[in-house]
Amino acid sequence: MDKYDIAIVGGGPAGSTAALYLYNLGFNVCLIEKKKFPRETLCGEFLSREVIDTLKNFNLFEGFLKLNPNPITKFKFYNDNNSFIETKLKFPAYGIKRGIFDNFLLDAVKEKGITVFQPFEVKEITRGKEFITLIVDNGQSSQEIFCDKIIAAYGKQNILDKKLNRDFTNHKSFLNGVKFHVDESLFNVLDKNAIQIFAANGIYCGINSVGGNKTTVCFLENRQMTQNNPKDQIKTLTEGNKNFKKLFGENIISIITDLPIYGTGNIFLGKRELVKNGIYFIGDSSAVIAPLAGDGIGMAMQSAKLISKIFEKQKTDELDDRQTEQYYIQEWKKLFKRRIFIAKSIQNIIMNNYYRKIGYSIIKIFPGLLENIISATRG
């Protein structure tokens, strides 16, 4: 029987990074991913300083640059009139498709010789006296995986959340996220070196180039305030934000009609259990940072580093499971709680016309505040 120290469920940035860290610390790990790669998923596709630092730590940065990511050097926020505010980013940042980036990280995991079960989905988890058994299935056959610990890194939502009876699964957030990839030639105007945010009542949209002559158009909508389908929502934004309309003119609906839509409904931005039934949650499985912060991938990779340090400390200091769980929760809150609160508060302001106009006016008077806000949402 092959038994692993740790089984990681999910092969995105959080899962792959955790596998690399734990492998380097001497743990015997396996990774379980239900989708074939490359695959796309909802994401603003913005890589901040934390991501670049992690790639350099694994000596992966030079390989990453060979993927031709798009450098991003500034941030622009467009109000619903003709004005905007901007600032230069004081850290390296890039835009790249998630399908390309995730595949790059998972390939790095495989090159280490780490066992990867793909495409396999976890169907059942049974905790015995000596080890944990996972039943995984690839649609044609099932098999058992045995381990001592489980890390859940499967993203915002998964069927396992309901099976584990996690608190947030019955909550209705009314927040929907949608992403398109648009060819750069279809834009009337486009600042390729900027991440740009366009806002109107109940919706905001982030745009940044991701290389390969493609640009990500990713928006979050509050369905309590807006009732249209995703493509009509883009049209609504053109009507509510003059700067956004300038990007495409009147052709936006015809441009996106035939484009694939990547989306997630009922995005929950509140508190989640960090440990449940002995399973440790990292990345979006532990908490979803407000997309406006553009730090979801960075947070995923930082949480992977954190859980690796926690398990290393358990091993060296001989902590029991209860002490380890409490220590992880404590350190996770130190690292992320304040950032998540700030990002969510800013998002609530942005999605409300009245408060957004007040906040925008204040930043126009004190432009240095914009740098402080961006810094407050970084790791």
C-alpha cells in the first residue's frame, strides 16, 4: 500500500505551490486534480509581487518569463464619468492566462517527481485510526489513496464543501463573477501596461492584457442590484461608464457574443472554516479575497507557504493535531484577516454609486491615498 504524508486536493496555484514547498521540506505528498490542464477558470489573471517572489524562490521565474506574460506597471480606476485616477505600481506585476500559468506550475510539480492524480475527483473521505482514505474517480475507474493529512486547495467552491457541511454553503451572496478573453485588435483604445477598473452601480470590471494578443475582461456583479444576463451586463456597464464605452464603442455585444464565458455564481466573500474534520483549507478554499484587490493568486501561494511552515513546525516541535490546527488558524489570521477586510470594504464602496463618488472625490484631492490602499491589500 502506498501511503502519503499529505494529499493535496486541487492543482491550481495554491495546491501546486503547497506541493512544491512540502516536497522541498521532505514530505511525501501527492496532488489530486479533477480537470485536465490547461483549463481556464474565473480569475482576473493579475500576478502581483507575492507571486513573483514565490516563483523566484523556486527558481521558476526565468521559465515563467518564457511564457511571455504581459508586464503591468500601473493601476487606473475609471469613475462613471469621463475622469480617472492612476498610480504607478511599486512592485513587479504581470498578466497571464490562468490556463497557461496553472499548467506551468503543475508541470513544475511533475518534474519534481511528485505523484499527480489527474484527472481524478475526490468522491469520498474516510478517517480511520491510522490513516485517511480518499476514494478518487476519473470517470472510468476508482482507486484508493491513503494519507496522514489532507490539504484542500480546490478553489472557491467544490462538492466537498457540502459533504463537509461547511457553514458558507447555504449562504446566498448574490455575487457573480464572469470572465472573457478578448482579442486586443477589437479594442478602440487599450493601455496594455495598466490594470484598469471600470465601475458602475452594482458592477465593476477589471481589464488587463495577458499576452498572446489577448486581454482579460473580468467583472463582478451584485445580482440584487442587477438582473441582466452576463452579456447584457457588459452592455449595462457601457451605458453606466463612459470610459468603458470608449474601449469598444457600440460593438461590445457583437464582440463578445461568440466568446466563451468563464464564470462562478454565488461567490462567498465571508468567513470560512480554516480547518474542518482535520482538513486544512488554503487559497480560495480558505477565503476568497475581494477580486478588486487583484491578489487572489498571491494569497493562494502565500497560504501554501504558510501551511508548509505549519506542518514543518508540527514535525520539529512534535505538536499534536489540535495544537497544529490552532496554530494554523492563528497564523492565517495574522497574514490575511486585515487584508481581506480592507479589500472587501473597498469593494462595497466601489459597487455603490453614492459611496464611490465620495471616495473618488477624496482620492482626487489626496492622490497619495491610492498607493496606500493598494499597499494595504498586498502581502
